[in-house]
Amino acid sequence: MPRRPPAKRLRRLRRPRVRGARRRADRRGRERGVHEPGHGRHVRLTTALGGIRQTLCEPIRRLRGTARSYGVKALRRDAVAGLTVALVAAPQSMAFAHVAGVPAVYGLYTAIVCAIVGGLLTTSSHLVIGPTNTMSLLVYFTVASVGGDPAARIETAVTLTLLVGGIQVLCALAGFGELLRYVSHSVIVGFSAGAGVLIAAGQLPACLGIDISDYASSYHGLAETFDRMMQGTDQVSWRPTAVCLVCLATALACARISRLLPAFLIALAVGTLLVLAAGWSPEHLKLAGDLPRSLPLPAAPSMSWSDWEPHFGSAVAIALIGMIEAVGISKTIAGRTGERIDANQELFAQGLTNLVGSFFRCIPSTGSFSRSALNHAAGGATRFAGVYSGLFVAVVLLTLAPAARKLPMAAIAAILLIIGYRLIDWRYCFRLARGNRADLMVCLGTFLATLTVPLDYAVFVGVFLNIALYLQRARQVYVTELVRDPRAPNDRTAFVERAVRTVGGGRVRFLQLEGNLFFAAADELQDRFRALVGGPAELVILRLKRTHMLDATVMRVIEQFALRMREKDGHVLLCGVRPRMAKRMEGFGLIEVIGEQNVFLADEAVFGSARRALRRAEEIMGRSLDEAEEEGEESLKDTDGQR
């Protein structure tokens, strides 16, 4: 006789059976539609916590996967690409800091820290994170509100970075990354074009030698720049203009020779050499001044919540633009490489990068299209190419900081003129003009809002226009009438679609509804149903197989239609009803009004529920539907003859 195992061992052996039995019971309960109290809430909570855990752990998993397969060949490619990107990122980041209204060194700090941290966290192998033109312009319109004190501007910019990072991380943990798909490309193109015009116009004073900070204006946007510039026309000097034109020509010539040439860095070097050769000093034209020859040390932002609160709306706008730019750029490059991009995970990476950057005196950052595209073109193999670009920018800061003492601001203005022009996507605008006028109106509306209202408001204007266009399109309901195919008179499943007759028609009408049946479509449906009630129709079949949703407002409209048809001894039948839709109808009470025997659920067979509805209609009418249709044709001819 075999030995009996200990009691503890027996419990351990039985436990899987209990769990298996519980799973089988749960499955049977779900099949019957029975759930334990609170079971759904428990499942939703578990799913949400699992999603948060995945969001937090995914960057580590991706980084470990890249590190395991990293070799000498990838190292060589990443180092070359990182150096190429750094030679472009260094002058760009200084220019973007100038746009943001903070000293140039803070742009370099951002290009160093955010490129390194973002390269380790991002889901894209080629995305390079750092300061960008649109983000810097949004920062400028926020820091300009605190006055001209440089220290206050720097603290405000760093605080914005912290707020933006916190908003993006919270949105990622809440799973809002997928909502970015509802912001159309037309909004981004319009906003970017407006930002490009503002950036280019903002450099005209520097090119002419005018310091507009000495003047005030009551206007906003583009009008403010020109108003302040016109007040300082007595400061116009030929020296900054000459430097700007020389640097502009140099950058364009280098870009024409080769895309991989560091055109901006060469242009800045030429501008600096011109100032040195001419012997010009800060009395003749404005220079960048000294850059600290050191890297930033970690320090928490020193502003309190009372100082943060006024900038929260701007932080939301900056976070939104940063999310859209980073995800859009990642997906654009992924279209060439075949890499899969997780929008929610990318949003988390952007937020965490900004949070870390705020402790190193960085301005808000996001993915840069120009530097990311250059990284891909230069042969970057993995995410470490972005990390190396940040390290190389740090080397540039530590070695070339003394040379910035003679760097003319007019040279930086020349670079920003080119960047501003390139922000305008002319090709996409022309394609919109030829193909889609509605999207063109959204693009133009966002563009004009960017030029005329505060920039953080312009972002929300574009989003509002986008949502309005979506609702206008979504409310369109297509109603067609299904009739027997005359080419197949013996096939009872053969139907053809035709436009709904507003006059006459048979006693039985078979209508097919397509689209989103929500509150915006209620008025249009009411008008169509009113015409049916006033006509000769005694029975109406509504096929809902091609509808995508059904809200309470539309169910009320269908209910009123069924009640009016009942008043004239008519009937309404529903077919092609999906199970979830039927459950909503039952909860609302619509099935009780129409009658359970008059509602037919969709099945896998083509026109299966429609055939059952037609048989039910023949039972109600007491004759063949072909006879009813012939009567309808005769009544239509009589009506046409009377007219």
C-alpha cells in the first residue's frame, strides 16, 4: 500500500484543481451572462494596473534588448551618426534657446541631457530629443510674461519643463497616448507654418540691429513683432545685416553641396571669423557673450506652486505639441524602417525625459525632425546614436565655449530664418488645396490663429477646429433603400441599393442606415422618419448592420418613429442588430416599444437577419412583399401622373 503524503502536500496538489474549477465556473458564468458582484471592477482595475506596470517597465526591457545585441559594427555606425547630429544640434540648440528667450547655454544643456536620457527611453531607434523651434516659441510666449529679468525667465522655463514632463507622464500612465491620433496632420501643418512665420519675423530685428526689448506693444503675435520693430527703426545698422546675409548664403551653399555637411555650424564659424576680421565689438553689433565652460549639476526648480499655477495652461499646450511632434516624427521614420512605435510608451519617454531635464536646467524638449532624419540618413543603427550625439554636444560645450564670445546674434538669426522657412510644408498645403478643402480650412484656421492670438491658445483653436470637422463628418448618416434585384427575380437574397424616395413608394419600405448614429445625426433622421410617417408606408424595416454606434438620443428618435407608425396602424422592424446594440436597446426600453418579435440580431450569414425580417413582414402584411412592392410602383406612377 503506497504511503500517504503529508497533509500540506495534499493541499498543494489540490490547489491547481480548485483554481481550474474556479476558472471553469467563471467561464460558464460569463457564457450565461452572470458575474460576481464587483468582478468587472476588479478586472478593470487589474488591467489598468497591468498597463501602468508595462508602461514603467517597457523602457528597461527595450534598453536591455538593445544592449544585448550591441556590437562593434553598430557602435561604429552610431558614433558616426552621433557626431554628425551633434555638429548640427550644437548651433541649433543655441538658436532655439535664443527663440525661447533664455541664454544660449540652456539650449546646449537641453541638447545634452535630453538627448542622452531620451535616447535611452524612447521607443524609436532614430529619434533624437532636444529643443525644437515650435516648443521654444511656445516657451518664449510664456517666459516673456515675467518681464526682462534673465533669472526669472530661466526659472520659468525650467518650471515649464517640470510641468510639461509631469503632464506627459500622467497622460501616459492614464493611457491617453492613443488619443493623439484624433489630432489631424492638418492642424500640425497649420501650427508649424504659423510658428515658422513667427520665428522668421522675430529674427528681422536682430538682422537689422534693433533691440525690440526696449519697446512695448498692445498687439499679439506677428503684429506685436512688427509694431515693436517699427518703434526702433532709428537703431538700424548695416553690420548685423551684412553678417546675416553672409551666414545665410554660407548655410544655403553648404546645404546645396551635401546634406551631411554641418551647414549651420559652418555658417556660425564664418560669422564669427567675419566679426574677428573686422574687429567689431559689442558696441557695433550684439554678440552672444560668454558661455559657462561646465556641465549642469542636478538641482530642483526653486519656484513654488503659486508661481507655477499661472503657467499651467501654457504647460498643457506645450505638452500637447510635444506629444504630437514626438509621436509623429517617430512614426514617420518608422514608416521607412519598419519599426513598431507605441504612442503611449513614446509619450511616457518624452515626459520622463522632461522631468529629468528640469533638474538639469533644461528647457522643454521633444523629438526633432531635422536631427532625427539626419540620424537616420547618417546610418544610426540603435538608440545609442542619440546618446552619443548628446555626449558630443557636451564635448563641444567644454572645448568651444570661449569661441562663443565673438559669436554674432545676427548669425544665429540667419540660421533661424532658414529654420522658420523650412517649417512651412508647401507641398502638403498645395495638395490640400487640390484635394480636400475642409482640411485646408482647418489648416488655414490654425495658421491664422497662430499669427494673431497667444500661441498656447492657437494650439487649442486648432484642436477645436479639428474636432468640429470630425463631428461634422461623423454626423452624416447615409440612408439608402434596398429593393429586389431585377436581374435576379428568383433570388430572394439579391438586393440593390437606390436613393430613398421622398414621394410615394410601396407599403413596405426596406431602408439601410450607414454611419455613426449619435446625437448629431438625430435631426436628419427625424426629418427622414417624418416623411415616412406622412407617406403610404405601413411597414418599415431598418437595417442597422452598417451602423457603428447608437446613442440614447437616436434610440429616442427611433422610439418616437415607432410610436407614430403605430398610431397609423403601421409597424417598424429592426434587423442587422449587433448583440451589444441590442443590449443597449433593451436597457433603454426600445425593444419593448418595437416588440421583441420585430428585432432581429445580426448573424454570420449574408442578409440572414434581413431574410428573417422580410418573412416577419410578410406575416404582418398577410401577403407577398413582391405584391406590396408592385402596389407601391403603381401608387408612385399615379402620384407622378397627378403631378
